[in-house]
Amino acid sequence: MKARQHWERVYRTKQPTQVSWYAPHLETSLRLIEDATPDREAAIVDVGGGEATLVDDLLDRGYRHVSVLDVSATALDVAKARLGERAGAVEVDLGGTIEHLDRHVSDHIFVRTA
């Protein structure tokens, strides 16, 4: 089974709270990001962000240039639905290869969650 198929199956069959890596807020990641760049204009990419609430918390803290990259369209759809109107403020990118990262690399902070 390929990675994309695997993650689509996971996100289609489980609620966010049913996966082992679930946390309501990613406090360590938030602290690392705020320590690395207190500038709220900094561009941040959450690689493998899926359904995680990191994007919500970054927006709540005033970060304005947030992108989420994941291989699962289902996970990204869940995140967009949860964000509601704020989803328009977030760049969401479906991809799973280094080539997909190329367009995000310049002047970005990368934080690997979980």
C-alpha cells in the first residue's frame, strides 16, 4: 500500500481523537515556533499537518502566513472544515514529495510535529 492510500484510509476511518498521535494542542511545537520566530509575519509550513490543530493555534496567536502540507486530501479537508472562514487565510497543499516542498522553502520555518 502506498503512503497516500494508507493515510487516506486512516483519516477516512478514524476520528482525530482515535489516533495515537492526537493532542488537542501541540504546545511543544508552538513554543518552538514562537522561540524561533516571534515575527507574526513569518511564513510557516506545517509539513504533515493533516488534521492537527497547529494551524488553528498559529492563527490564534496572530501568525498570518501559514501553510499546511499533507499527503491526505481527507485530512486537509477536515482541517479546512474545522477552520471555517479562516481556511482562506491558510495555504493548503496536497503533496508528499520533496518537489512539493520546493515552493515553500524560501524563508520558512519548518517544525516536525509528533
